[in-house]
Amino acid sequence: MEKEKIDKKDHILDIAEKIFSELGYDGASTRTISGEAGVNMAMLNYYFGSKEGLYLAVFERKISAFRTLIQNIGNDGSISTWDKLERCIDNYVDRIITNTCFQKLINRELSLNTRTELADKMVDILMSNVLEFKKIMQEGVDDGSFHADADLEMAIITIFGTKNYLINSQQMVSIMLGNNVRDEAYLEADLKPRMKTYMKRLMKSYLVKQ
């Protein structure tokens, strides 16, 4: 019975993620989501309480999966600090390139000033992942493999900021790269490995003592 409840919640979250990504927070309605998910409004409200609660549940599920992955990499004592950061970058790029709709949704909601409470909750969730990146970078400083005077905050902003520019300035980026960054095949075959190589070379040259 418990597994059935979990499966039902996951199904609702899958549908809600799709609709929120397509329509945005304002454009999506819990009635539309419940209809597409094949559940009644009472069940949706029972699980999530409100539209905001449902949105944050979608958001938290997406972000927490990556957080767990980063934590597992960070706790791996068999690899160097740089190897940890390298793996984090690889996994980060994999997720942002294959989930551009969700990334746009994040940026759109955070750019609005009309729902500061929702934005604050989103930022709190996102910051947990940012802090996992910083923890690994700080480990490199502490163990002497990274430069002691490295500006870790700016390094993190560079990683996340590159993603934001790629996703929010697609027309300009397409012209710069000479390819349509809305093309799934191009994203997977070309942009993803290109971005991984760039970010890792950039971070290694800045952080790692040669």
C-alpha cells in the first residue's frame, strides 16, 4: 500500500513537472495537473496542500537527486579532490543540458519579484547544491591541491553563470556557436562535451596547483 502511495505521488510529480515547465508557475493550474494525472483535486491537495506546495515538491525532487549525487562524490575517499570536482562538473552539465525546460522554469520564477516567499524557498533549495560544490572546492584548498587564495565563490558563479547564459540567451548563443542550441541532437552530441571540456579546463587552470 505504501509503495502504491509513493508511485502515485511520483506520477503526479512527473505530470506537474511537465506542465510547470511548459506553462510556468502562473500558467499551470492544479486542476489541469490533476486532470492530466488522472487524480482528483482532493488527492492532490492531500499530498501537496497547495499549488506552491506541489511546485516546491517538483523542485525539491529534481534538485535533491543531484544533491545526493554530489554528496556521494564528495564523500568518496578513493579519489582526489580535483577528480571529485571533475565528476561533479560532468554530472552537472549532463543535467542542465538534458533539462533545459526545467532550467528555464527555475530562472523565470527566480527573476519574478511578485512571489518573494516562493523565490526564497527555491533559493534555499538551490543553495544546498551550491554549498556541496563549495565544500569540495574548500577541501582542495585545505588539502593543498588548490590555490589557497582561490576565489571559490567566483568560481562557483562562473560554473552556474555559464549555464544561465546558455539557457537564457539561446538566440545569441546559437549565433556565436554557429548551431541551434534548441536542437536536441546538437546539445547531446556537441554542446554537452564541449561545455564539459571548457568548464573542467577553466576550473583546473584556476584552482589546481601545477
